[in-house]
Amino acid sequence: MKLLTSLLFCCVTALFSPSAAADQIINCDGCTPQEMFDAGSRVITRQQWNKPHPSVYVTNVPASSAIRLAYANNVDQNFDWENDLFEAWAVHLPVDPTIIQFIANVNSIVGNLNVYIPSSSAAEASSSPNARELAYASNDDYPHSAYDVVSSSAQDLKVAYWLASGWTGARQAVINAMNQVLPVNGFYPLQLTWVITVNFTDGTFAKYSWDAATVNFKRISRTARDTNGNIIPETKADVAAGGYQEYVFSSGGGGAGPDEFLARLTQMGVPISWVGGVGARTRIACVDAGGYTVCEIMQY
């Protein structure tokens, strides 16, 4: 079956491989219409005025929606480069109805995009949020925290393979849906992806997306969050976000807290100093000083 699936993917790839005419597809699952527009606009307006970016699609699988944006600016034959203010923006283009229908079909296939790493082997077969039979191994075989997948590529791969095994039927159904839609107006179905939020037993989570190129799921960088909503840094550069970054932890509630975060900083070799304070909340402030990252911890 795996061989057959691989061969089918190869055939689909050969038929619908993106060419120079393919528009970029930006995934914005769970976004509002304005957030979808902003995501596409940031990409569209990044180019220089005389090298306009090709149009882009922004898709939202859970909402069964998509928009297409093109580049526009205020430069014309009367534009005065010395005195006029240059402006660039994104404009809407019509989206072919077959594309909207295709995304709606994918949405109906993949179902709930919020899944939970099993907390007990006894509940594994019946707790699938997608009402599908997932092939689980022992609970001990899976990471229990987003900290684990950020810190270890091996643990990260376990989650990716877990998702792939659980979505075997759904992946095949999506392939079939892709196979039924011809590229239209720069939209290549094989480029479509969807994002799954993986919730771990300690309350942390990370987001994974389907990667048609590798025929597997892949964690999206900088999407891992702790139980307080703080980003879980993957590299030293992430700790201070290139300048200054604060992390706030509330008291109680269990799950991953400041101890796990401090252990992550220590693992990356980030110096930490204690500045005192009294209170039920913890704030960790990190700053990047010329490529050297340091953090201070206080209570308030």
C-alpha cells in the first residue's frame, strides 16, 4: 500500500508539477478575511516597483475559502520620483469557483485540524478527534511536550510520522481530489497544504503542515507555544527575537511553566540572571546585545 501511495504521488506530481506560471499559495488556516488579505499583501508588496511579484493565492482550508491578490502601485507616466510618494498595495483578483470547491472538498476530507497526543494507551483507539482509526504505538513512544519536539529532531519526526499514519486514508482522498482538478489561473492543487495543531499532554502545542514534496507532515517553525501562550524558542536568535522579548508565566494551572522554559534556555547556553521581586507571576526578559543573548528573571 505504501508503495502504491508513493507511485500515485509520483504520478500526480508529474501531471501537476508547478511551473513558472504557478502562483504561490500561502496557507492561512483559521485566519479572518482581513488576516488572509494581510498575509498575501505582505508577500505581494515585498518586491521592487519595477519587478512586481506574481499574483498569490491565500487559502484557509477550515473556512473553505481562498483569495487571489495581485500587485499594484501608483507609478505611471506622470509619476515624479523626486517629489511624489511611492505607494504599493495588493488588489483582489477573482478566484475560479472550481478552486473554492476543491478547497471545500479538502476541508471535508481532513476534518478537524486540532488533534491530541494520546495521554493513555487505553484511550488511543477511541479518542481520535477526526473519528478515524489511528495506528498508535505505546504512549511512551510519543513526546509529551512541545519542548520535546523543539529540542529533538527525533521526537519531532515521531509526531510527523504519527500524523502521517493517522491520515493515511485522508491523504489518499486528498490526492484523489487533487487528481480531479486541473491547474487553473496559476493555481496548482499539489501546492495546497493544511495545518494541524498538535496538542501535547502538558498543555503545550505546535503546528504541523502537510508537505507534498516530502509526502509527510512537517512542523512549522516558531509555532510551538507553552501553556501561557509564550513562544518556545528553537534557536538563540528566537529567544530575544532579534532585539527584546518578554515571556510571562502565571501561577498555578500545571503544565509547562517557567522551569521548562529556563531549562530550554540553559540547553541553548543562554545566560540567565535573577533580579528578584515578589509575586505570583514570573517574567523573563531577554535581550540581544550585538548577537549575544542574555535573559533576566523576576517575580511580580
